[in-house]
Amino acid sequence: MFRFFRWLRDAWNYLVTEQWDIIQKDVEPGSPRKIHYDALLLLCWAAVALTFLEYYGHSGSIFYRWFRKILPDSQYSPVYRHIYWSVACSSAYFILPLLTIFFNRKKMRLRDYGLSTKGFFHHAWIYVVLFLIVLPAVIFVSYTPSFQNTYPFYHLAHRSPFDLGLWWVFYGMQFLFLEFFFRGYLLHGTKHALGVYSIFVSSVPYCMIHYGKPMPETLGAIIAGVALGTLSLRTQSVWSGFLIHISVAYSMDILSLWQKGKFSLFM
């Protein structure tokens, strides 16, 4: 028994603590009196972006009503509010951050915020391992009523393969920009000022955007935020995190449709 706990301790030190130490040594130590104004501006602007998403990203906003009017009525009208949500997320998570990145481009280029693909295949195995770890938990919670009532967000996704595909295109686009915002923009934009603590700074708002979803998922977002943040800083890339995120999200949709007996319509 004691050997098992020692093994857990050693595994934690190797997989987590040592990785954080490496990250901390790689970034600029700085002086306690030095103020990183770039990081201050970025954090304030990130708050503005999240506020924009909260007030203008939902289907009850005046912008959604305007968006709805320019689209013709069709059998796919129910998916419009999800398309609008995805576009709003793209604006808040990517377009707004681009404004500060543009003014800071002398110090950091766009690819320096985790968009570099260098070494992606070298780290791809991490994505596979993490997905296999998360998948059993997703399967377990897929039996709960709250899970089945929540997913897919587009409740007509079962109607046809095209409905599901259309939903997944915009759902996936939202995840790409979400990963960029939390594991790219916030992390890599503040790592020189905060070091390893930038992981936890980005994990707090990431947990909060899950409010309203089933509680286990919201609590799991804390673990995911720390794990994916560590992975992003160690690999200098958000792409593995994006693949993990989108694979889990699509799996949740499939499992929910399967549990409700609606996935058979595609076969």
C-alpha cells in the first residue's frame, strides 16, 4: 500500500511538479518591482472579451435578433442561434484578442501564442493518452439524465447527418478559438510575467464559462484547464488541446444520441 502511494507521489512529481519547475525556469524571472504592462493590458482586455461574450453572445441579445433577420427561414432555422453563438465566440475568443496582439507584435507574433505547429506530431501521443483517460468518465456520465438533456446543444442534431455535420462545423470552430483564448492568448501572453501561475489564472475563467452545465463537467473543467494549460506551455502549442477538446465534445454528442436511441437513425 505504501509503495502505491509512493508511486503516486513520484508520478505526480514527474508529470506535474517537475514540468511546472521547467516552465518556471524557461520564462523571464523578472524583478518583484517590475510591472509587466503588456500582461496587465492583456488581462484587462480578456475581461472585456468575456464580458462581450456574456452580454452579446446569447440568443436573447439584440444582435442575435438582427442576425436572425438576415437569414432566410428554412428547416435549419433552429440551428441559427447556435451558429450565432459560435460566431460570437469566435469574435470574443479570437478577433478581439487580435487587437492587442497587433499592437504587441514587436515582442510576440501570432504564432507565439500557441499557434505554432512545430513539433506537433512529436507530442501527438499525449493527445491520444489524455483522450483515452477522459473517455471512460464521459461514458459513465452519459447515463445521467442531466447529461442527456444537455447534449447535443443543438437538439435537432439527430434529424439527419447534415444537421449533425452542420452543428459540428460551428461547434468545432468555437472550440478552436476557445483553446486559442484560454491556452494560447491568456497563457502565453502572461507567462513572462506570471510564469507557471498563468496556468491557474487562465483556469479560473475557463471553469466559470461552464456555469449552467452539469456540475461534474464544471468541476472537471478545473482539472482540464490545469492539464491543458501545462500541456500548452510545455509544447508551445494549443493544437493538441484543441484535438482533445473537440474529440471529447463530439464523443459526448454521440454518446448522448446513443443513450437516447437516436444515433441509430444515422445507420
